[in-house]
Amino acid sequence: MNADMCIDKQASIRDAMRSINEGKVGLTFVLGENRVLLGVVSDGDIRRALLGGRALEDPVAECMATDMRTVGPHVGRNEVLDLMQSCWLEQIPIVDENQRLVGVHLLHEVLGRVPRPNWAVIMAGGKGTRLAPLTDETPKPMLTVAGRPILERLILHVVSYGIQRVFLSVNFLSEQVKEHFGDGSRHGCQIEYLEETAGEPLGTAGSLSLLPQLPIHPVIVLNGDLVTQVELGQMLDCHEQNDCYATLGIRPYVHQIPFGCVTVRDGEVISFDEKPKSVTSISAGINVLSPDAIADVPRRFFPMTELFEHAFKQRKTLKSFLIEDDWVDVGHVGEYQKANGLGM
């Protein structure tokens, strides 16, 4: 971190102006003893102070903001980006457990990513009837989590991994989606729409047949009702390293049987298990498909499971990718509350 971005609590407003100018990030951090972060001063703070009658030699403490957002040293890049996007921040200071300034996240550095040639397709056309009445007049992917539509969070997450061409498969209340995202320029990507014919849904894979041309690189396909921090870069790398037909994102699902289970042999009880747990792997609604897989999708109602069944019959290579990051499938009111931190 540039030392020019910091000033002492005894500094003047003039010192803060000089620091902002030399630090070149639009603000400066005010530090106390042992580099404890006391506040932050921006160009706007100084402008308002001077208009309010303050002098350049007045203490900077009289115009600094103390309610700044901070993160710890181990907060991940995706979480930092989400915080920046949701709070309209271009800088977030990093503090340790003693509130000492140890670094700063800058938006242009967080977004500094290696462009990938892959496309992303997000399925955003479902009616979300299980979430009614929330979805009576709002497409399910446009429901908000922490003030931001689920679909927007997904798009920003995809873009943060260098994917620059995004297709949205839309149907129900599609105009709301198109009006919000437009051509994608406000979200750092190119957005195009795959629109199903009214009354003729194509299922969770069929709309892939509407792509304007066959891709030449693997495509990541996501359900539009997911709140997740999945490592898309690792998933794409895993797919390409294994030269797969498809890579399925999976999650462990634990089901607890609410009864004591009894094992009986020839009428004799040989074991008793009180409320056992059963663990299985479930599809997470995030898949990477090869160009060959995309070419096999017909233009009709075609669930993703049917594509995988075809792959089994043809002995195609299917691999799994374990998703250990945050993941919520917003399919029911309970999951929606969980995603918003209300049901946890």
C-alpha cells in the first residue's frame, strides 16, 4: 500500500488534500497510534468542509468520515467485489483484529482479471411459482438479496472471472430483465438474450439451441436463481484439463431421517440407529458444457438431465466438480429468507 495514502490524526485539511493528490486513489486514510484506522477523507469530504466554513489549516479530524466499511485480511476477492458493488465503493481498507490498517482493496485491482474466451449462459426464464406471491409480478431471478437482484449478483460473479460474453435465457416477464441489464455495458460485459417462444418453454437445456452460433470453447451454464461464490475459474480449468463432454457442479446434501431406524433380520432386531443422517451428492445447477455437448441440444423442451442421460448412453466423459463455496438455491421461501440472512 502506498504510504502517500495515509496521514496522521494531527494532520490538517491541507495535508489531506496533498495526500489525496499524491496517493491518486481519491481519498486518504487517517491513522492513530500503531496505525489504528480512525477515519477516511475523500475529495467530497474536503469540499463540504470548506463550503461549511472550515479553513485549510483546520485539523483533518473535523471532516473525516468514521463510518467507513472495512474487511479483514482473509476476506476473499469475491466477497470484496460484492461489497464494493453493493455499496458503490472503489476502495475498502483492510484492517487486522486490532483495527490497524494493513492494506487496501482498490476496485480496479479487484476487477483486474485475465479475460476468458468462454461464454456463460444463465437460465432466467422460469416463473418461480413456488415463491408466489413474490414472483407474481417479478421474475424469480430479479428478486433481491441484500438489495441486489439475484441475477445481477450472478452476472457480476461471472464477469469477475474474465467472462465477457453472457447470454440470458428469458421467458416470463422478460422485459423486466432486458430493461434492467440492457446490453450489459454497465456490468462490464456483453449481454445477449435467448428468448423462448411464448407458450413453448425449452427446459433447462433446450434454450442452448438458440445460441447464435456454436461456441468454440466450453460454456458455463448456470441456473438464474442461485446465490453462490463458486470458483468458476477452477471449474473451467478442471473441465479443460480433463477434456470433458460436461462437468457437473455438485454439492453434498445431508438428509436426517426424523425417526429411529431399525434393521431386522428374520424377525430379529439386529441394530437400531437413532435419527441417522444420509449424505448424497446433488446437482448444483452449475455445469460446464463442451461445444460438442451444446451441439447435441435439440430445439425442443429438453431438460439438462436428458443431455446427461444421452452422454451416459454415448459413453461421453462426464466429470464432477465439488462446490464447497457458499451456495443457496432460491427455490422456496425458506431458501430466499436464508439467502437474505433471515432464516439462519
